[in-house]
Amino acid sequence: MFAPLRILIPVLSLAVGLTLVAFQAFQVDHQLVDREMTNAHDRLRSEMTSLQGVVNSHFKAGDKNAIRRVLSGLGFKTRTRETALIDDAGIIIAAGRLELIGKNMSALGGAIDLDAVGRVKRRMAGEVSEHTSGNHLTAYYPVVIGHRGEEVRASRIGIIFVQYSLVEDRAEIRTLITQSTQQGVAFVFVVIGLVWLVLHFGLNRRVARLVEVTQRFAGGDFSATAALKGRDELAELGRAYDDMGVRIAEAQAVALASKSLLAEAQSIAHIGSWRRDIVNDTLTWSDEIYRIFGLQVQKSGADYEAFLEAVHPADRDALQATVSASIETHAPYNVEHRVVWPDGTVRCVEERGEAEYFADGSPAYMTGTVQDITLRKQAEIEVLRLNESLEIRVEERTADLAASNDELRTAMDQLRETQGQLVESEKMASLGGLVAGVAHEINTPIGISVTAATHLS
């Protein structure tokens, strides 16, 4: 986690300030060292020039004791480490340390540079150089110490050798650097304090407010507002946050209403929606699909293998083949299969799906729906059962009607035969009546005649 701004900014300011102080101290160090070394060179040259004149005047006066006193006096100075007057034969004739007098200049050991002695004698010009250790300067200045034989002009050249310590000079430099660094650090802390005050009241608290609003947004609370005043960038950002919160809250309300309506519609129609991430092998189900599969609604998604476990074993291979063919042919699919609930209940569903692809043609996602068609399937089965029952009943009724028709046909035949017999009987009866009538009509006059005859007789 990143440190809070109220800590991070002062720390960064301190780091930058200390870096600048260190850089400044480094520059000051070099500047002071260069300046002090230049001053030390100039001071030593001046002293050596003065000493050269004094020694030359004493040699002219022939006062060697005075020369020894001068060099001995130099030996007591705090910055003078070694002094010696060397004649043309390389013998020390005067020195700050009395024990060196009369010895060869090699007794000075590594302090003296024989090449420098030779150069000074040849050039007759003084030379000041820094020792390789960096702790002292060495000076070589020529002096005339006498004549050789009957020479008119003095030709014996001696060397004044002085070793000048830089320890005190460097101590002074370190003191100056320390003071400068302390002043710089104090200045940095003052600046950091001012920066912290400005940032704390002008930036940190405002940024902290924006962070708080962002965290509340992340937690789903879009009623949070920054309410920052001013015309600076942070105030503009705060107003943008406030406006975004209002818009998100409104959109969230609309989305929740739409989601509620969709869930209600899916519950009524028993249709659930799903989305499968083929690459990561994850499934996202709507709440209705969980109910269709007889499972508890959960927020975390399932995977495709878990889905296949819920499919009826007898339908599993056919379903996988259908889905694979849909992905390969880039065509949507529609398939009916059974699912088995955890309690063993078998339900029938109709599944539709279609794949989405990456730019290279590889499958990325699949989206689709699942509808519980158990009642429809049960109704279809009931309709089939009723149709079969009706067909049987129709066949039975048809057979009954056929038998009744046969009986009716037989009855009709018998009726026609009886009717024919009745007709014949009626005909005979009618004929008998007619004959009887005729006979009566015939018999009546005869009877009258008989009666009359009888009466007459």
C-alpha cells in the first residue's frame, strides 16, 4: 500500500531537500578545498619568498647563526612540519630540528623530492607542490650560499626546504562545510515545514476527502459527495466526482429496476439467462437458472463441468456434441434435454445458445437461455396419452357402431321381409274382402230370390 500523502509528501520533500543539501555540501566542499589550497599555496609562496630574501641577506652578511635561528623558529610554527637549508653538496646546514644539521638531505627521508631539488637548482626558481598524501605542501626555493674558489660571482646554490602541514587547513574546511551543511539542513527543515503546512491545508485534506469518496464509491455508496470549494483542479475533480455519483446512483436505480423486472419476467416465464467464459471456464447464471436446476441461488458462478454434472447422463453426450457443433459452425443452437435435481427430481429444459468470437476466430464467450419446459412436456405427454386413449375409444366405438350397423342392417332386412309378408297378407286380405264383398253382392239378390221363391211357394 502507498503511504498517505500527509506522510509521503514530507518524506519526499525531506529526501529531495537532503539530496540538495548533500549536493550543495559536495560543491561547497570542492570549492572550499580549492580555495583553501589556493590560499595555502599563495601563503606558502609568500612566506618562502620572504624567507628566501632573509636567508640571502644573512648569507651575504656571513651570519649563518642567524640563518639557523630563522629556520629553527619556523620549526615551532604549528603548520610547519619540516624545515631545512641544504647546501650545494646536499648537506643540511640549518634545520628546524637540530639533529639534522650536518647530515645528508637523505636524512629527511620521503619528505624531500630529489627531482624537485634538481629542477629548482637548474631553473633558479622556487617551486611549491602538494605531497601525494594530500596532507602537506612542500616548497623548494633556491638561495645563494657562497663562492667557489676565486669566483667573482657566487655560484654555490643551496635549497630552502619547507614542509607545510595542511591538517589545520583541512580542519577549518571541515568546520566550514559542517556549518554550511547545518545551515542547509535547517533551511530544508524550515522549507519542509512550510511545504507540509501548505500541502496539508491546501492539498492533503482535499485529496483525503477525494480518497474517502472513492472508497465509498467502491463500497457501493454513491450518495457520498466531496463538496470541495474553489476553482483549482482538485475542486473541479471533486465536482466531477459528485456529478458522477449522482449519475451512477440514478443509473444504478434504473438498473436495479430493470434487473428486478427481468428477474420477475424470467420467474414468470421460467426462463433464465447465462453467459459462459470459454477461456476461463466460468459460467454466470441468472437467479432463475438456479431455481430451474433445483439449486440455491448464489453469487459466485459455476463452471461448465458442474453444469454438465446437472445434465441427465443419457442426454449429456448429445448436448456436448450440439454445443461443439455450434461453436465450430458459428451457428446458434436449440436443444431440449433433461436435468437432475439434487433430490433426484428430473426436469425438462429447452436450452438456446450462441458463441461470440475473438478477432482471430477463436471462441471467447457463449450466451443463451434455459427454459423449464417440464409442464409443457407433461402436457404433451398427457395429450399423447389422451390421443391414444381417444383413438382406442374411437376404434371401440367404431367397432360398436359397425356391429350395431350390422344388427340394424339385419333388422332392416328382416323388416323388409316382414314388410313384404305383411304386404302380401294385406293384399290377400284385401282380395278376400273384395271376394267376400262380391260374393255378398251376388248372394244378396239370390237370397232375396230364394226368400221370395220360398215365400211364394
